Amino acid sequence: MVAAPRLSDLYAGAHPILAPGSAATHLHQQLVVPVPMQTAAYRHTFRTLLANPSKTDRYDELIFKYALRDGLDARLLKSIMAAESEFDPSAVSPAGARGLMQVMPRTAAHFGVSPSRLRDPEGGIRAGAGYVRELFRTASREYHLKGVRYTDAPPWLVQRVIAAYHSGPKALRSRRWYASTRAYVRKVVLYYDSNVTDLRRPLAATRALPAFAETLSSSGTLY
């Protein structure tokens, strides 16, 4: 099993990457949501999912594969997946988003994934990871965080990326979010801080995945 730092462990104190006078400085700790606490409903959901590891862990190797490709936090990808589909590759939203990562067909096509492949686990994860990477890249340009690894992004930026995954890139620059977007960010953060998103079946992919603190390639840095 591969452990990862909890988002809640990262909220306290000043973040060392913020340059004085930068736009990021003014947004530091202006989180989309405060550090949320698990409710009884969430605890029930987590227990239900944890009782079915064949469902929650079967895509771990693919998650690692595309986290490595895009320089992303594998646990964050798994948390988005849990919030979006609860690990159901056949899920379809009322708006037409499909698959494990609930990607819209037009978005999938932008990342080279045919809409017909979104219900295929690998196609869905590939498209979702590509979109997360693009959101991090856009945010890095917005806040001048050149050279910062995606895995080392500060919590306020991670939350904005999560919000943008739900409601579009404008959420990266927002200071106010819809209640539904806040609820979504809260859900992803709670999944991130739960045992549901422990990566228990990484298999061969973990032998190539850099540790959290190791330097990634340029594809895995902000900007």
C-alpha cells in the first residue's frame, strides 16, 4: 500500500513557494472550503466502499500510470474518481459526462480519447488525468508558480483545480464559488483524507513512480 500525505496536514503555516508580492500571496489560505470534517453520511459511504476493495482498488495501476505520465498526485486522481463515479466505469451524468472520471465527450476528444472509450477504464482515466494536468498548468501561469511540482502545489491551488474540474477553468481565478462547487471540493478533500483513496494495488507501476518529494520531469511541474 502506498501512503500519501493528507491534504489536512498541509493547511497550517505559510507555504514556502509563495513569492512576496505575487498574486498567489494574496490568495494564500483563501480556500474554496475550510478543512472539512467527516459527517455520519460520509463515514457510512467510506465504510461501504472499503468493504469492497475489488471495486475501490482495481484501477490503482492505471491511476499510477497516468499520474506518472502527467506528474500528478495519484491520490488526488483517485479522490476525484471516487467523488465523480464511486469507481463505476459505466457511470453517466445527466449532462452527459461519462466514465470513472466523468469527462465530457468534447473534453475527452481534446486529450485524444474517443468519446466511445470513456467507459473503458483506461480511456476514462487518461482523459481525466489530462484535464487535471491542464488545469494545473493553467493555474501555474495565472499565479506565476514556475517550477513548482504539481505534487507540491499549495492547498489553495489544489482546491481551485478541484473546483475547476467540477465547474470549469473560471473557478481557478474565482474568489466566490457556487454552493454545488464548494460541496464538490469538500467531497474530494474528504475522500483524499479517507482510507478509501489509499493506493493498495499499484503493482508494477509503482516501481517507476517518483516519491512525493523527488524531482519530477518538466511535465510534472507547475508552468
